[in-house]
Amino acid sequence: MHRVVHVYGHAPQYLSDMMVHVSQLAGRSYLRSAHRGAYDTPRIRTTFGFRSFSFAAPYAWNQLPADTRAISTVSTFKQHLKTHLFNIVYFY
């Protein structure tokens, strides 16, 4: 998801097309999630759908802290992501 958002040209176009900002959706540009830079998660009706990239990627991305999502370099993003995940497992 980081490569889709920040590293232009490294993600296949079909993956980039699946990710839609909440602010780009009609009638949702005024929501708080639009101002946070969140991505739209489609409605899923089956448990199999929760495993799809079109749902799981934006859902996981939206759960990250804003400072981690704002990092543009891949190596720094990986470091912050690892720290965030360790904090979830060991300190919460």
C-alpha cells in the first residue's frame, strides 16, 4: 500500500486504480476521514471478501498512525511500521 500511495510508478496500475481517497468520493469530501487522508474500504458481504486486496489494503492503511502514513521513503516507513507493530503486540 505504501508503494501505491507514495512511490509512483512502482505499483501496477490496476492496484492504484483500486485505491480511492475518501475525499474523491461524491458526498464524502466533508467527512473527517477525508481530511485525515483515509482510503475508501468497499462494503464486504462475505468473509472471503475481507481477505481481498481491495478491502484489506485500505483498511490496514487507515489503521496506521498519521505520522507513519506520511513517511515517503520506503526504508524509513519500514522502520516506523515495525516499531508500530511491536508497540501493538508488546505494550497494548
